[in-house]
Amino acid sequence: MEQKKRIIAFLITLCFTIGCFSSIHAYALDKEPDTDITDSSDISDGPENPEKDEEDSLQIITGSAIDIKTTGAAIDATTGGAIKKTTPSGIETKDKKAREDEEELWYRKQNPMKKEHQKLLWEYCRKRNVNYVDMLALIYTESNFIEKSSTGKYFGYFQISKGNCTNLAATLKTPNKPLDGAININWGTAMYSWILADERVKGLEGKKKRDVALSIYQRGTGGYDKYGISTSFLKVYYKKWEKVSDWFEAEK
């Protein structure tokens, strides 16, 4: 009898010892693994530190932390990490202001050209280091800002001559469509930039440089070499130039 008690006591002690040194997995087995981080059942009523918690959730979605306080925007995971504007005083306002500031450099409501053509002209002028107001005044002089202006021999905003169209299309790799405003702007600004690089012009400065370049544009190199400055053309041009300049001076 005494031996049976000792055996039972030993078994109880053994079971207790095993229980003390074994891991408890019951909670882990009963809990479903997290498969959807946006599951509403996992969202708390309100984090103690909203900014930090939002930052942590962004890190899970995008793999990189975002400082909400400095960017003023959250990350939209559905757009591959594009910035989603969320506050009227954040990035959206800054982007809009930046666009408006840049637009002030090239857009004028007084200009009858399409807005997209004003922007395109500005971009080509910047690319080719050509003065934007000078080019607006040249278009004003040549075609009065009429995109489809044609005499049968000269075409579009810059009144490109028929003889130049084929060469320009081939050189600039565009369709031969001089009455397409975008193509004509490309051609006209390219031609003028080439004139500025001509040996007759490149060493000059200021108004003298403009006068020679415009005379070559109007007469061609042969005509300029023979007749020089085109005073009648420049007289009309500078009247237009003054008007265009006033558009920008008035709104600075």
C-alpha cells in the first residue's frame, strides 16, 4: 500500500514538472492569422498617438515610413505609392500655387492663342534659349495669332514659307503639317534659334541682335546680305512687341 502511494505521488510530481517546463500555445492556435491589415475588427477606437500610428500603418502598406507632419499628405496604397492630397493646407495647395506661379510666366488671357499653345511656345523657347516675348511679338506680326493663317505661300503662326516646310518636317522629324499649331510652333522657334546661331547674329547683343535676327527671318540670309536691316518690318514688329510687353508688365 505504501509503495502504491509513493508511485502515485511520483506520477503527480512528474506531471507537474512537465507542465511547468512546457510552452502554452492555446491562444496562438485559437487566434486566426492576420490576412487583411484593413480588417475593421483590427482597427482600434482611437490611437493614443494618431500621427505615429498612421506612420506605422503606412510602413506596412508601402514598405517605407512617411512623416505626416512634414509632408502634409498620406500615401494612397492603391496607386502604387502616389501622393494623395488630404489637407487644404498641405501639398495640394503648394502644388496649385507652384502651377499658378509658373503659369504667370507664360499665360495671358489677352493672347488669343490656345492656352496649350502658349504653354508649348514657352517650353520651346526655354528649350532653345529664345526670348518668349520676342516670339509672341513675331507671331503677332506674322499671323495676328491665327493658327490656320495661310496665303498659299506662307503658313501658320510663324508664316513658314512653303519652300521650308518639307525640310523642316524632315529635320525636326514631324509631319509636314504647317497649319497644325503645335508643329508650326516647333518649326518657328527652331528656325529662329538657328538664326541666332548664325555668324551674322551670334556676336551681337541686345536690340541690335534682335533686329538682325528678325531681318534675316523676314528676308532670308541672301536678302539680308543684299539689303541689310528690314526697317519696314521692324517698325510693325516693335508696335506688336510693345503691346505684348504691356501684357506682362501690367500683371507683374
